[in-house]
Amino acid sequence: MARIAIVGAGNVGLYVGAFLHLAGCQVCWVGRTWLRKELEDAGALTVSDFYNHTFSIQADEVQFLTDISELVQSEEEVVIDFLFLTVKAHATEEAVQSFKHLDGKVVVVTLQNGIQNAEVIRKHMPNTMVITGMFPTNIVHLPGGHFHQASIGPIHLEDGEEASTLAQVFIEAGMPTQLTTDIKGILYGKLLLNLMNATNALSGVPLRTQLSDRSHRLVLARCIDEALACYRVANIKPLSFFTFPMWVVPYILRLPDWIFFQIASAVLGIDERAMSSMYDDLLLKRPTEIAYLNGEILKLAEEHGVSTPMNSAIDKMIRKIEAERPERPPSFSGDELLAMAEQT
């Protein structure tokens, strides 16, 4: 089976790696010391899918490194087929610096938020095959080394020979996967949905609760509308993950609750425990990915002269909380967030 290294063993990296390990792949994770200690204290790495099928890997079977230099001692000792990069987008550059000596010796797979990660990797590893992927689901970190899939959807991989091999590995491990010839369209479509990350972090409530509140839905609808306006002038065509195009999403979000719930129940699979990882970042005083989500929309807006007051307000508030590092991040109602946009 495939030999896989996962650099950035967080929620996504541990979840994906666990399923690959259970399917017989040789998996090695590289992550932070506190997370390795949590797995050791718990005695196992536990994962559960959206339907609560739960699996555990004993801690002594989890090959978890805290220093990437331990992964490969020399270029002659490379025994990795795929290197998955699952760090936050702001850490991509630093992470690539740590393994760029493997240029031409591994296939690198990026399963990250953001648009430009593959370009960053190729800049430093010009002889390496890079597969751009999109991991669609929310993974919640529960106590005791437990990582739970809180939403559903298939992994998307940029089409190619190596990607076809990897897709089969994912499918055999129980993770639905699709190949695409338009990975940019997929990433820009995912970016629209990822605009929920910051609004959820500012709401301070689970995603299902947030989406049950029409005022919070109006905030997200405005963020997506502004992003779509930028896309139109930049000639960016996002692909949809639904049975309808992405421009319909803001209209659905604005519907009265009773209609929204009927439609949303058919298209949204979200666990009651799901929250954006950006909330965890603010809670733990870690850098967020705001520059690569709403910030990406603001870059397009500046370049093409598009007004984006809602995204600007969200971006500004997340950065303010990052800078001030309060004991607990503040929570805002949808109406309060809408008012912020009027002041921008």
C-alpha cells in the first residue's frame, strides 16, 4: 500500500491519515508536541465519520513525529510515495522550506484552504509533482484525541495519473473522492463556502445554530454576494457542490426560516457539533487563515475596484481579535455584524 507522510497533523491531517492507516497504508504524521501528548494520554487516536462509525488506532501504532527532519534523514532514504500538506495556509511557505530538499523525490498533495498553496510549493520544488486537492468537510476536535467528521462531501483532486492512483487509495479507505479538470473552479467555489469560517468564529455558536438564525445568514449572504461580484469582474468561474449554481446560495440564505429549513435539510449535512477551526484559532490565540479567505476577496476587490463592506468588516474584526488576544473571543449577533458593515 501507499507510503504517506502528513505534514500538519491537525484536525484534517489526523482524520485523513487515520482512515488511510486503517486501510493498510503506511502513515507517518508530523505535528505539534501537545497533540502527540494528547494521543499518548488518551491511549489512542480516535476518528468517527458523519454517521458516527467510530474507529481507534492504539497510540503505540501512531507514528507521530514533532520534527520534520526526523521524517527523512537523507535524500537517499526517501521512502515516501505521497507527502500531504495540511498546515494552515499561512504556514505553507515555512513548511515547504522544511522539506524542499525532497524536490523531485515525492508527490506533494495539498489539502488546504486557500487558492495559492500549490503555486507556493512549486516555486520551491520545481521538479516535484504537486496535486492540488480540496478537502470539503468540517472535522471537529473532541476531547481525548477524537476527531469527528461534522459535515459531508467528497474530496476533489486535480486530475492526473498520480491523482488517479491517490483517488483510488482514498476510495478504498472509505473517503469518497472525485477527480476534476478544473481545480481552480473547485477552490474558488470552496472559498465562497469558507467565508462562513470567519462569520462562524465571530458568532461563537455551532454552525447549525448560526445557520438557523436568519440575521447570521444575511451576513453570510452579503459576504458571498460581494465575492461573486469580484469573481464576475475577474472572470473567475466557481464550481458548485450543489445541484444549483453558487450564485443561488445567497438567495437561499435570505429565505425566511421555514422555507430555508426545508431546502437546507436537503443540501446541507452539518453535525450539531460543527464549528469552524477559525473559532478554535481565536480561542487558542493562534494565527487564523483570514488573509487567505475573506482577505483573498479583499485582494480581488482592490484589484478590480469592487466594494466589499461586509467582507471588510469581518476581516477587520478577526484581525482585531487576533491582535488583542482576549481570554475568550467575543461573540456577535448577526445584526451586530451587519451594523459593522454599515460603518466600513
